[in-house]
Amino acid sequence: MKRSRLTPIVAILFLVLAGMVRAADIRPFEAQPLHSFETGAYNTSPTQGAAGYIQWFNTCLNGLEGDMPNISASAQAAANRYVNTGSLIYVGGDGLEGEISWRAGGLMLMNPFGLSSAMSNSILLVFPSVNTLDTDLGYANTQHNLGNMVIVFASKAALQRATALNYHYDATIETHAAPNGGLYRMPDGSWVVNTDTPSKIIAVWTWTAEFVGACMRLGKMPICWESVAVPGGYDRDLGPYCSQSIKFHDWVPQQPATGQLGTQYLRELGKIMGGIAACDLEKIHQAAAMAVSAKRSGHAVYLYAFGHSESAIVPCPYDTGLFFQINTGWATTDNPALKSGYAPQQGDFVLCVSYDFLYRGANNGSFVEMCRTAGAGLAHGLTSYNQSEVNAILPGEVFIDEHWALGDAIVYPPGYDIKICAPSGVIEHSLFWMVNAETLRLFTAK
């Protein structure tokens, strides 16, 4: 054995992963100063490990909050078109279609089928991939020239490339990825620990929050998905809203201030990362130490993860190459969806990155049971409100708390009955890259 299109039903399976939460007090997050990257003072040595990733994360939040006037302006322009014309929103690029489409906390009519399905008079949210950068930037330029409204979410370097190619869009959102995409520079000159994808996720949820606020200021409340875990949620989501493609609720909403909802998303996200920084860095270190021990003993080191944008985290640009993602996608009943010829063996290490559950039981292909029977080491990343899952973690296994609350939504549009905009995706990506960063630190430590 070797080592080492969506449907409404699939959408409902996505929504099961989150429940509804209500408004909460909003407090500012503690963030690193912006100058850490911009003056070149930031330490790009892999000896910084997971703590360095958290510093970058906070720098990204600060950068996006500083750009809020630009984010709000593009969201307002899109809302004007969405409210006053027949425009629909399409999202695509870099495998992120599922991150903000057809899920609890997202817009109900944000199309998940990719940019190729877009019709005329559309609003396109484009995430150019590092691997196909020029092609993706060119596609976005073509769509802009055809009259679609195009908003590009990309790193500073990618946006500079678009300018060099004389490409034009309706708006661009700098994502504040690390300057070289990867966080740390290796001796061979390559950059590793991916910040490009997490920064895109943060940016587009921030934009989504501002888009909802902009629609509200125009007197329209966009319909957002509610978790089917909430009583009545299933009927609401597959009822007239979905089946009749209704954009807005039939009542006039309150009007949040410009920048209010986007800022709330960033600050709440900062609080979640603050919880990880305060409580879980040692657990991340423990998981990394298990990975290093397995590697040095000649065993495999695996990632097992599936979700809205987690089913194919690696390989990717800025990959460290330390972890091999053993699954091909979502598990099904009695099938853990492992890549052909791969299975955990004794002495291997598996990092499981999940939502609020362990990858155990028949519905998850009994993957955790498979690892335990084989004698593979396990670390679990999941949020902690579901204590029955946390309590099922065995001694010797590592638990890393993702710290997001029941509902997987952190923005409260005033007067709305649910929160919107999910933190789980970016936290799950970040947890994986923090373990990578810490594993790299241990390998390079003298």
C-alpha cells in the first residue's frame, strides 16, 4: 500500500454544519502594527513558526480594515446594480466557489457553478489562481469588456501584474497576502506556508458583509442561508426563497453605516484568532512535534479534511510539501474517500481538520476508527461547542480548538434574525498552515 455541479441537496448538507446565532458584543481585536510587512521588518525565517503566521494574519486584518473605503465602495456599486437590475452574482477561481456559495451565512443567490456559467449583466467575483494567473486575469478583463461588473480579489503582486498587462476591472480588492505569497523563505529561495488562499477568503467575506450592508442602505435585505439545524431552517431554505429565486425579503431593513458590517467581520475574526493564540499554540506545537517524529522515523504525514473549500488544500502554491492530503473529497457512508492506494499505517501521523465533529462513525467513513486501529497518531482541529465530539478524543491525541461559535457566522445585520458571514473556512485553512509553519520551525531548529 502506498505511503504517503452542486445541487440543492449538497447545499443543504453544507448548511447542516452550522447553526444560528444571535448578536453579540463587538470588541476591537488586538492586532500587530501594519509596518511589520511594509517596512520589510518582518522576519521571514521559518524559525518564527505558528506565531509568525498569527502575526501575518493580524496584519492582513489590519490591512483590509484600512482598505474598507475601497471595499465598501465596490460593494455599494455592486449593490446598486444588484438592486436596480436583473444582475446575479457569480463567483469563481482558485477553488473557492464553495467557500461563500450555498452555505449558512452566505447569500442565497450567489451562484456556485463557477464563472463559466455567468450570463450577461452579471456581477463576477474573481479569485485569480497563482497557477493560472495570466489566464484568469485575462478572463476577468474580457468579462469586464463585455459589460459584466468584475471585481478581482488578489494579492498586491497579482494586481500589479494585471496593471502591467493593461487589464481593467470595475474594482480590485487587495487581499493582503504576504508579499511573496508564501510566508517563509527557504534556503533554495522558494516561499512556503500559503497566505494567498486564506487572505482571499477573509477579503471576500469582508466584501460580502459590506455588500449586504449596501443593499440594506438601498432598502433591500438580501436573503441569506439559514442552517437547517435551526427549527424551520430546512423549509425556509428549500421553500419559496430558493425555488423561486427571490433576491430579497419583503420588508424594509435597518440601515447599517458604511463599513460597519465589514469591520465587524474582521474584528470578530481577530477575536477568534486571538483565542487560538492565547489557548492553542501549545497544542499546535504538539501536533507539529508528532508530525516531525513521524517524518524522521520514515512514516507518512497526512492531512484529512473536507468542507466548503477544504477538500483539496494541498498540493498548492506555497506548499511546504510536509503534508499529503489523503482524501479526495467528502466522506460518504462507510467510505472515507481516500486516494487510491493510500491508508494510514502504524507510526503515521494524521492531522484532521474539521468543523464541529470528528471524522468518526459510518457517516464519515469511520476514518478516525481506521487510524486508531492502524496505530497512526492523530491531531484534531475542530470547534469546541459540541462537547460530545471533544470528549471522544482519546488520550494521546491532540485537540486544537478553532474557537468559532455555534452558527459559524459572525456578522449581525441590524434587525436580521440570523448572523451572516462564516469564519470557519479561513480558520480551518489557517489551522493547517499554522501546523505546517510550526512543523517547519521544528525541522529547521538547531
